[in-house]
Amino acid sequence: MTSMTVIDDGAPRAPGTAMMRGAMCRCPKCGAGSMFRGYLKVADDCPVCGEALYHHRADDAPPYMVIVAVGHIVVPILVLVEEIFRPAIWLHLAIFMPLTLLLSLAFLPPIKGALVGLQWALRMHGFDPRSPEHEPLPPAAPSKAP
Ligand SMILES: [Zn+2]
């Protein structure tokens, strides 16, 4: 967490821009700082502009959207390959299981980033300082008890 304090000026936020920046795993406000501090762990705040990002509540939405997106890519290809080549089941598994896994892992960060960007742009949950869900401080890191 940085020591900067960012005050919401109430200016309109463009959802499309925020989602595009989020899909590039960048801060939805400035587009320069990294949104994530791990593979899928959203940073408490932007390292460049200091915008608080810990208010997001993406929860289970990114995996659901990844399932829909990857399913719409993999299933038509699988059906097409089956109709044209009729390969053995083991070959289907050898091709489409890794493809599904890799696409899912590749899609998760940008989809989660876009969702966090949308939540930020719409001032959902704690992103609205007047919301009862607004928490002034990021949640404490879990302690590593022996
Ligand atoms: Zn930023």
C-alpha cells in the first residue's frame, strides 16, 4: 500500500475505457500501474496513481465468464475436428484438454481485470466512498499462525 490518499472527485468514469485498461491488467483510472500483484491477486492500490483497488468484489464472476468464453471457442473447434477428421478419443483429449486449460489460464487475468475496471467505473461496492460497503482501509493480510 502506498501512502498516497486519493479522493474520489465524483467525475464520470468511462466504463469502456476502464474495462479495456483492466483487460490489459492495468489500473482502470490511470492505465499505467499494474492491477495485479500476483497472477490473480488484485493490488490494494495502484502503484502509480494510488487509486484504491481493494474495493473490488469480482468473486466468482471471472471464472464463470472464462467458462463461457473458452467453451464458445473450444466446443465449436472440437465439433469441427470430430466431423472432419474423426480422430480417436485419446487424440481429442490430448488436444483439447491442454487447449482448454491454457485458454482458461490465459483468459482469467484479463477478464478479472475488465470486471474490476467495470466495478471501478460504475462505483460499485466499496468504490463509492458513500457506499456502506466502502472500507477505508484494505483488509488485513491473513496472519501466518504457527
Ligand atoms: Zn493508477
